[in-house]
Amino acid sequence: MSSKNKPGPVLNEPGPVLAADEIVAGYVPGVDVLRGCSIEVWPGELVGVIGPNGGGKSTLAKAIFGLLRVRSGTVSLHGEKVTNRPAHELVRRGVGYVPQLQNVFPALTVEENLQMGTYLRPKAYALRAASVEELFPVLAARRKQKAGSMSGGERQMLAMARALMMEPQVLLLDEPSAGLSPVYQDQVFDRVKEINGAGVAVLMVEQNARRCLQICNRGYVLDQGRNAYTGAGMDLLRDEKVIEYYLGTLARVR
């Protein structure tokens, strides 16, 4: 990828905006969910992470964002090690994160949720709110509505919008389509492409493997906490072994 149009800081040596190298992590002492997996996200890329349930996808996102302690391996942002740095520091450094569950404040209004997105830079709220409302028009019409009364798809849009309020250079999405209707799943994937098209690098952990691979530049298949396959999204979508073991024959592209 040419460095000419890469967003983010200009480095002496071009490199990934985000990298995780040989990550080992888990929730229980002595039990590793991640067993040496590695990923790279270059500026401007949309990277997907797929795999079976329990393969370590969401665990990887949490470990990168400082929500789960990394036991060994490194996480780097623009070439600088940020392993086990607290989440608020990563936000300040340009990393956004949208968890799968509990990703909005249900008792707060849409407007108040977006305000929480700029808690580190409150003066930026007005300008950033106008920007994200262009991307998510439904939010402009629901500013005073409590987030808890919105549909699952609308809450997902709000969660992504709030993560964009700090103008991240890279956005981590953990299962953004989980539990949504097909219509809202399509909307989520469309918005992810738009966010990426605006210059934000995206790392998307996703259960809808086929749809994820259709839109991502590159994909990683995690299985038992390790890299099983890596390649361009469409290449993985057509790979017979990936189809057989992870997608199912109905996902075969003809």
C-alpha cells in the first residue's frame, strides 16, 4: 500500500498503524486463550478477524485495547509499544473500541452518550457530533431519546458513533453484527465501509465470516488462539480449506 495517502502520523519508516505480535493472554491464571497470535493493521486498511467460537477473536480485541492483560508478546501503535497500557491512554493515542456487549449507556440520551465519547476533549463535542450525525442520520433525530429504548441496531450505530467522537486513527470492532436483524447487519457493514473509506483503519472481529471477508482488505482466521490462515479477504473467501473448516460449503463463492 502506498504511503502517499496513509492517514495518521508520518513516520521515518512506513509501518502498520497497529500490530500485535505473538500475543499470549487468558482470563484464568495458567490457562491461555491466545497462544501466540499476531495481526497487523496498516493505515487505511479494513482487516477482519474470523474463526470458530472460542477461537480467541474477542479476546484478542480486549488484549489489544488493554482490557485483558497480555502475558507475553507485544502490542504496538505506530511502532511504539503500548502493551498493557490502560484503555483511556489508548483512546488518547487514537484507538477507538466498540465492545460487543454493554456498548452504550442505556440510562443516558443519545446526545449524552456522544458527549461521553469526548470526555477527554469536551470542547470538540459540537464539531464531532455534527460529523458523526452525517454518518449516522438516525442519531440526529434521536438526540433526546434514551439509548436503552433504542433497537439493537440503533444502539450499535450509537456505539460506533461514540467511538468515532475522538477521531480515532484505528477502530476496533468486536462482533458488530452480533444479534442484529439482517437489515441492521447490512447497515452496520455499510457504515464500517464508510468509516474505513474516510481514512480510519479498522480491525473488525466478526462472527459473520462470509460478510466480513467480502468487505475487508485482509483477513485473519484464528483457531485455538493461533493464526490458522491469513490472506486477502476475497482469497480467504475462496480458499477451499477455509470454506471447509470455517465457512461451510454454502458460503462457497461461485
